Amino acid sequence: MKFDLGRLLTEESKRMMNCLHEGIFIADKMGNIVFANQALLEMAGGTEEYALSLNVFDFKKQGVDVNKDQLLAQRALETKRRITRISEVKITTGYSYRQLGTATPLLDDEGEIQYIVVEMQTLDHIQRTYQDGLYEQREDFIEEVKKDSSPFICVNPNMKSILNMAKRIADMDTTILITGETGTGKQVLVDYIVSQSHLASKQVVSINCSSIPENLFESELFGYESGSFTGASKNGKMGLFEAAEDGVIFLDEINSMPLSMQGKLLRVLETKRYYRIGSSKERTLKCRFIAATNVDLKGCIATGTFRSDLYYRINIISLNIPPLRERKEDIIPLTQQFLRSFSEKYGVIKMATPELMKILLSYDWPGNVRELQNVLERAMNLAWFETLEWKYFSDYFKHHAYETKTLNSAAPPRLLRQRTDELEKDILMQVLQEFHGNKTLVAQNLGISRTILYKKLHKYQLL
């Protein structure tokens, strides 16, 4: 079948292609450009007359400089197959840009090329488009969060069940004990519970019991009057119970509370009454009480470091957050959300490769969600380009007892040449950064000529 260009390029089809954001041009089998849409003209900074004067086999003579290894349409005409690649385009006027393009040959019944259709987008445009989409997705995500007020990103059934329970008990004025390993999100769950209750607009006073010295515990919780003890403020001090009035007090790592304080806390919870140190005035506890621990309190009771009566007093409603290794289906949505958040924070766009996702899924995450979040933020700062690859994580996992057999099973097999190329590219990227892109200094530092340096930069698309 022969292609009739007149029938293909009707005024209606031209108008449709001129509405697209992607640059499109069509070249005949001789390489002459016969159509260029408006986006392409804007991308190249030329007129339609100029574009229609070009031939893909002779770009350089016509003021368009593209590396010969990156000539998209020419390669597709020669091979009769679809070609996709990134290339750098330089216009003789001094304008240049990097683009992602795909050239698709249109073949007749005899397998001969009649035309080449080329679609192109600058990498800057792709990044802006992704950024816009990212913000739109984030707005959609924020709207979803507003609907269910859940800060948890989860698909795991057990985690969803915990959130449902938390929502049901949010408005009940009863003590809650949240258990879970370090980094599972106990503070986040507290915030969720409060957000679902009538106390949503009130203050949450959070205290990490392990951070308060034993001799200061009582004064921190109950407050004191002036002159109560040596070193006391002459104005006295409000305690944390008082600061949390009409709101919520959250005691994290309650297992670290000294035994001498546990009895006093038990009495306050039972009577709803307490005194400032040095005061005879009785005060009323007017706040919701939530506690959390990252250890087994029953084990603490057995070793004599935690009172059983206090345990049964605070364990009226218990919510246990499972570790991340037991809800691995949450790793991918959590990763996507953290990357969206960090992209907004740092003003750059980074995406995880499928291979990296497989590795993240294979790791046990002893530090749970907090560790995942921190590792991703670290990689965001190390990565040069738009994709987060395994190399930005390998050092971290090797230093955190990640077994070699696990790495080997998770990472795709690579030939020696591929690994050597990756190492060479990393070295080039590091030296380029060190000398702020100065090619002369980079070449001198590496002990190679500028000619060889430019060949390598073209090879790894670092120009």
C-alpha cells in the first residue's frame, strides 16, 4: 500500500497535531521534512519555511548540529525500525537542548519506507510536565487525605484494620496504648487519632520518656511552685499535664519511665488529680492520655522494670502497629509518596526504577518506615539524574548488614562491561561535580585528553 501524503495530512489532521505538546515532524524516504507541527517549531526556534527546507541526512549543513550517533530519523531510515533515544541538539544561533525522540518508519506492502514520523520532547519539557503532574497528583492525594484524614499510606489489611479501630475509638475518652517497633509510625497514629476526635483543634503534648532525667521527671510532668527546690525558677513552672489541658498528652517510650514515677502516674490516671511540687493546691487532669512503647511491657513486668498495675491501667485499648517487613505491600506506595514529598521539598524530580523497587521489597527494614524514609531522602540528595538506581543505595545496605546473597538475588545480573561502564560513569559524574563542569580541569584530573573526555561524556550522555 502506497501512502498518499495529501490524504494523510489534511487540514484537520494538521490542526490536531498542532494541538499536541510533543514536537512532530514527518520526513519522506529521501529524508526531506514534509511536515512540522507548531510544538516542533517552538522547540527548534524556527519557522515552518525553515523546517520544510531541512533534510535529516544533512542537518549540520543546514544549521542543526546533532551527534552522528544520535541522528534519530536517519537511523530509522537506514534500519527500517522504530528508534528511541536521547540526543543533544545545537542550533548554530547558539540555542541548544536535550531531547527524547522516537522515529517510526511507515512501510508499504513491499516493506519499503515511504515516510518517517518523528515525535520529540525536550527533557526540560518532560521534567516540567512530570512536575505539573506530580503537583496535580499531590493535590489529589491531599484531597483524599482530607476525606479520610488518614496520614497512613497503606494497603496492608492488618494496617487498614488498625486505622479503622483507631477511627472508632478516636472520640472515646479512654487511655490508649500503642505498641510497635521503632520507626513504625506511633506518633503518626497518635496524630491520626486526634484528628478524628473532637480534640482535633487542640494541642498534643508529646513527651519521650527516655529523654527526661529521672530526677526531673516529676517536675516536668506536674510542674512546681517557686522555691520548691534548689535551682527552681522563682516564677515556678507549668507541668506538661497542665500544658496539655483540654488536649492530649502522649507519653512515648513509657517503658523508660522510672519506677518511682510509675506509681505517681498510676494515681493521677485513677484519680484525675495531681499537685505541683511544693503546692497544696489540687489540680484536675483535663487531658486525653495516650502512651506508646517499642518493647514488650509484659517482659518489662517480668524483669521488674514496669509495674503490672500501671500496665493494666493504660492498656484499656491497645493498637499494635506491625513492622514494615510484615506489610511489604506498603513499601511501594510509601516509596512513591516519600519521593513525591522529597521532590517538592528539594525542587527536583526523582523516580525509582523497577529494579530498585524489587530491591526495596527484598530488604527487611529493621528501622521500619523511618528507615525507608531516611534512605530515600539520602538517595534523593546523591542522585544526579531523574531516576534513582541501585548504585545510590548499595553503600548504605552494605553498611547495614544487608546480606550479599540477598543483594545478588534482588539485583539483576550484569556483565563485567556493564559494571565497568557504570563505574566509569560514576567517576565522571563525581569529577564533573568537583570541578563544576570545567572540561579542561576534568580532563587534567583524570589524565586524559579533552577529545577522549568528550567521547566519554557523549557515551554516557553527560553533556
